[in-house]
Amino acid sequence: MKKLWAAISLDLRRTLRNRQFIFFTLIMPVGFYILYSRMYSSSAQFQGTSWDAYFMVSMAAFGATGVLLNTTGTRVARERMTGWPLYLATTPLTATRYVIAKILVAQVTALASIVIVFVTGMLFNHVQIAWDSWGILVMEVWLGAIPFAAWGLVLAYLMGQSAINYGVTIVYLAGSFLAGLWTPLKFLPSALQHFGKLLPAYQEAAMAWGSLAHRVFDWAHPLTLLGYTIVFGGIARWLFVHQQRLGND
Amino acid sequence: MESVFSLECHALTFRYGRAAALDGVTFGCTQGESVALLGPNGAGKTTLIKLCLGLLTPTQGTVTVLGQDPKVAARNGIIGTMLQHTHLPGDATVAELLRFQQALYEHPLPMADVVETAGISEILTKRTDRLSGGQIRRVEFAMAIAGNPAVLFLDEPTEGMDLATRQEFWHRLDILKNYGTTVLFASHDLTETDRYSDRILLLSQGHKVAFDQPEQLKRSLGLPRIRFRLQIPLTVEDLSERLRCQVILESEGYVAVTPHVDETLRRIVALPQQAYHFALEDSGLDEVFSHLTAMGGDRHEEIMGRN
């Protein structure tokens, strides 16, 4: 536990020191939220809730997705190129602990990202939700983002340092758009709507959108996300073990 | 029976596809011993170090560190490492990295000792992406020793260091050796290897071509050299013919490289060009290195016999 904590502590400090990372994953979603929510009337209703609340959830999911993909994808891929995980393999920190530390740091940072967007919604757009509902929304968006940690690892182990940025950007931006985080799915062509509903970012946000509209909890969302986590996690684990055998990590 | 070796390799072989990067290498290092890995590029030095660290799995043969599989030894905190091409995380400070490293080991060295031994007190608060090449190597050395490991593996440890830092580095490594730390280091620097290793493991094309003390290697294989000057100069070709041995022209005179010192000396003295300023030298490690790596493994095993 002491070793894992040491890895988490070092990684968290490094993450918070990375201004570029902070801007793109913590500040940018807030900026987009403020900008887009001002484009419509604050009283506009959408899908059984206010547009401000709906889009707040969209941007919280967008931010959390970005944090996880960048931390487990971009950062792990870059570190692999530098030989840092190879060095750590010669220390008592096992490779598994290294990956667990990365995922935990990503989850903590993602939680911060979600809370920042929600606090912005509360303070700037006066989104009003019962206190216990805030907690549920945070947990839905936060836990719903877990597949992206595994997806990021798959990209990190598949792609080199030069290609990882493209991989993460495509999954992050295109995935978010097609999942309806920027433009609600009902405004997209019907084929894209069907495709978008299959994406994990949609499943993540849809859980929270449902809670906002006081709809009955749809277990299909968490089960789909669990399926994504198992599939991506399995692929990431296979790639990870394969790389270890080759002596690359 | 418990092994007397801190590090022991037996018939160690590693193949990348069909090509053998390391082929049947056997040797052992005792506690507190410093062994230099020497060999031309592609000789298998880095592969050997990676096998000893458990980063590669042998195709054949075994390697143990204090009697343990290298992966287990790494997990147990027995190993300290300076790899050749590790880039420390640039967004971490030196102190953060050292604290992290210490937390990974059960019985780390006190921070003050690590800082003093590696000579990094003035850069503790700096981020590693703002350090010079020599400073980074010192930080990597500090990390290698922070866990108080029993065996140190150093791949080209002084690469990028200036002369003063190098001397300081070897001095500090000597202190660790005196406390019983076993050191295996790869180097291209023959002077450092000669001066700071107890034994040299010479590799060529994946084969062990020699494993002995530097002095012993020089004595066994190097040819003595006779330095001299001439009142009336001769060409190297002419001189080689007259002395019947290899002659090299250097800035301070001629060097005759010969296995028959007495006979060659007599011929030099008999030269009408009046030789003077004689000096007899043993061969250098550079000569041994060239000779052995050119000869190849099998032939040398016959000559050395006792490895």
C-alpha cells in the first residue's frame, strides 16, 4: 500500500503541475459550458430538464472523458517512450501497481473536473437540484467514465508517442460529438443517432440526463458501460502482458 | 548449497528471432566486487544487463541475483539500476523522485546520505527537465542507490558527465563497494574500466571472450611495448622491417610492439641511427580489447583456459 501511495502521490503532483493538461481537461470544459449555455435562454427546457442543467452534465462527461483518456492514454504512451515504466520494473513497484496508480490518479482528477463543471453550473447558471441529486449526478458521470481509463490504456499500448495524440483526440472529440455531448443526438441524422447511442460517452451522460429528468433508472446504461470496461480492460491487459514479455515495459 | 555469488549467470543465452544477442555467457560476481562489462557496440552488454534485471527472459541458461530470480530480486528491493536511456519524468523535482524511490524500498538509505553520496544537494528542488546531462546522470545514480540495494547495475553510468563529475562518481561508487555493494557496470571508457573494476567481462558478438582482472588480462594477452627515439629518423615501414616487429610512430618517438623484448631491444640498440630514451611498457587495455574482440570467443577460451 505504501508503494502504491508513493506512486499515486508522485503522479498527482506531476499531473497538477502540468499546465497544458489542466487547461485542456479542467478549464476547457468549464469554458465551453459557460459559452454554450449562454447561447440559449436560461429557462429553455430540454429532455425534461433545463438546458443549463442538461449541458452541464454533457460538459462534465466531456471533461471526465478527457481526463481519463489523456492520463491513461497520452501520459502512459509518452512515459513508455521515455523508458520510465521499464525503469520502474527494476524497482519493487510492480507494473500492475504502476497502471493502478495511473488509473486512480486519473479518476481523482476526473472527479475534480466533474465537480468544477457542476460548481460552475450552480454558481454561474444557478442550476438548482436537490443536494442528494448532486451527489448521484457526480457518481453517475464519474463512475460512467471508467471505461475511458481502460480505453486510454488500449491506445497507449497500441500507439507510439507520435500517434497517440491523434488517437486520443479522435476518440475524445469525435466520440464526444457523436455521443451527443455537444449537440443532442435528436438533432443528428438518424443513422448517427443509432450509432451515437452505442458509444460509452452517451451511456455515461444518459445515466445522468435520466436522473436530471427524474426518469426511472435505466440499468442498460451501467451494464453497457460495464461491458465496455471488461472488453477494453481485457484488451489493455493482453497488450500489457504482451509488452512485458517483449521487455518493452 | 548457497551460492557464493551476488550475481550469477550460467550459460546465459538470449535470441532476438534467430540472432543470438548473447550466447552461453557464464560468470559470477562476489559481494563488494565491481565488474565492468566491456565490448564493442552490439556485443550484448545492454542485453546482459536487461537479463540480469529481469527485463528480458533468457532463451536459455539462468541468471540469479543473491540466489533469486531477477524479477523477484527487483520486487524484493535488492537491485539498484541506472539504465542507459531512461528519461526521468520532466515534471517532477529531484526531491520528489527521491522520496518516491525511497518509499518503494523497505530499508532505504537516509535522504541526507543519498544526497551527499550522489552530490546533488544544490539541485534537489529543481525539475529534472531543467537539469544538464551530467546532473541527470547524478540524479539517476541517486535513485539507483536510494533503496540501499545489494547489487547495482549501471549501464554507461558516466555518459554525459564531465571529467570532474566522473572522478567524483567513481570515488562515491568506491565507498559503496567498501560497504559491500556489488556493482556491474557497462562502459566504453577503457581508462575508467581499467582503473575502477575488479574484474572485466569482455563480450564480443554475444560471446564471453574474457573474464579476469584488468592487470591479468593485460599481462596474459597484451604485447610489451618498447618506446625509443632515433637521432636520425627512419620510416615506420623501414623500421618494422629492420626490427621484425610492428612499429608505431607517435608524437614522442617510436613504439615497437613485440613478444620478444630482448631480441627486439638488441636490434634497436644495433641500429646505426642511434636510439636513445628507452622505456619498456606493458600493453594497455585498449590493445587487449582490440586483440580479444577481433579474436572472438572460442579462440580466447582456449587461450585463457582459467575463466
